[in-house]
Amino acid sequence: MRAPQPEPPIPGSFATPSLLAWIVNGKYVMSLPLYRIETDLKACGATISRQDMANWMMNVHARWLAKVHERMKVELLSHVRIHADETTVQVLKEPNREAKKKSRMWLFCSAKRDTPAYVYEYHETRGKSVAEGFLRGWKGTLTTDDYRPYFNLQEADVTNTACLVHVRRKFAEIVKVAGGDAKAAKSLYPSVALDARRMIDEMFKVDKAFDKLDARERKAKRIEELQPLMRNFYAFCVRSAEVATPRSKLDKALRYAIWSWPYVMNVLDDGRLELDNNIAERGMKVFVIGRKAWLFSDTPRGAEASAAIYSIVTTAKMNGLEPRAYIEWLLTEMPNAGELTDEVVDSFLPWSDRVPESCKLDPAA
């Protein structure tokens, strides 16, 4: 008796899991626009239009990848530490909106010491309602940049930590305009900015020495060695703000630091927290590099599919998987897995024991 034919990822289509994974890898990992992929395929003797490829991406998202995306979100919200960031994206055919109007791609991701989970979501707005909706009912510590709505979320029990890199950046910009360290020391305002930048650099240097400690030891060492530096810096900013010219760049940098400082110091409460939001910013850079290549999404449906696929390939990479091989495995196995209950979908997530060795990167990579 002949074995039953496996179910394809897209019924009635010649798109195989291997071909679909190759396209996903090209666009969402290698940041190639679909017209480039179309050209490459044609050079290999395959005529597949970019429209067909875009439709395939939306199709496999709707059938399979949206389920993985949703369960990754559930996993992330089980963590008690989350980082967040957002950036612009242009969607041409949004209902009741001009094509030139910018929408937003949001990213919520796990902390450095937790199981890597990156969840991108497309929304028309940067409004507070997006973060509130994502984090509704969640309790934990949220690390972000200075976007103020993050610090006043309703329907969630959130402790905020602010990114120290963003505080440093405002002083570093003043030093840069002044022409560097040597010239900066010759005048009052740039020298204050230079001192502030150096004090922050010292904090990062001290904290880096604790990276390999467990959370309990890291917290203790931070309180012993980092906390005095942080208190000195805050006192320095308060004193300097009293003599800074109102509404000058230095005044704004100092007042931003003073506003941020209670949130920055919240990092002392948990040795698993970071002083910066770099993990989210690096995750968002993956999307930004792709956006530079393909420029815009045609429809909201396409933007939603892109958000889910970026979530899956980025999370796969951060869990030590080769994205192309992992996507091919998903699109081979999921159509033949029967009823996709939450438990079944969870067995396909990047950290699952079911993921085959063939999907895993060499540890050195």
C-alpha cells in the first residue's frame, strides 16, 4: 500500500516548504526585496513573480505562521522582564489613510538572561493603546527608551527601567558638536557634558565586570559598587542643572537625565536586568535593515505577515537555529500535524525539544 501523500503548506500550489523557506530567508533574513529574489530565480530558470511570492508569504502566515507568532507572544508574556521599542513603517493601502502616512512596527522581546523571544507587531499608531493592549494583565519590569506613554500604562502592573544609553547619547551629542574631548574641556557647558558622559561610561565599565555573575551576586555587586556612582551622577546633574542656560541643549540633557534617573536606578532591584535597551534596539535593527531594501508594505495584511515572520526568524536565530532550515521544517511538519491545538503549536516553537538537530547552528556560530 502506498503511503499517503504529505499535505503541502499551500494546497493547490507548487510552492514547496523548501522554496517558501528560501524566499523567507531571502527577504526576512538577508533583507532582499522580492524583486531581487524574482531576478535571482529567473537567472536560475524559474519564473515566479514577486506578486506570487508576496501572496505566498501572506498565505503561509494565515495558515501556519500566525499560530506560531501568537504562541510566542504567550511565552513572552510569561516572562517578568520585557524590553520594547518601535519604529516607522509605510503601508500604502491602509483603509481611510493617506499612503504617505507612517504607521508603526512594534517590538516586544525578552531580557538578555531569559529564553529569547521576539514579538513584532504592526499597528497604525504609536499610541499608548498598543503597549497597553499587548501588556494588559501583565506584571513585570519593562525596559524602554524615553517614550513617555511606556511610563504610564494602565491595566498592567509595570515597573519601568529607562535606558542609560539614551541618557548618555544626549551628553555625547553635545561633546561631539564641541569638537571632541580636548576642545570640550575649554568651555563650561561642553565640559559638563563631557564629565557626564565620562561618569556614565564608568558606570557601564563597572557593571560589565558583573556580566558573568548569577543574578543574586550581580545584584549585590551592583548595590555595592554601582549604586554610589549612580547617586553621585544624579547629584551632579541636579547641581549642574541649576546653572545651565534654560532650554539649552545641556539643560535639556540634564533635565532628561534627572527625569530618567529613578527609572534607571530600578535596575538595582534585579540582577537579571540590564542598564540599556540595546537588546530591543538590535532586534529592531533587523527590521530597519529590511525596510531600507523593500521600503514599504502594500497592505496591512502584508505588514502583519511581515511582523509575524520577522518574529519567527529573529527568535529562531537567537535560539541558535538556522532560520531557513527551521522555516522549512515548520512548513513541512505543521500541515501534517493534525489539529493545531496550543500544545501542538508549542511543540513547534524555536526552543522546543522537537526541533531537529538539522535546524540548529553550530555552537560556534
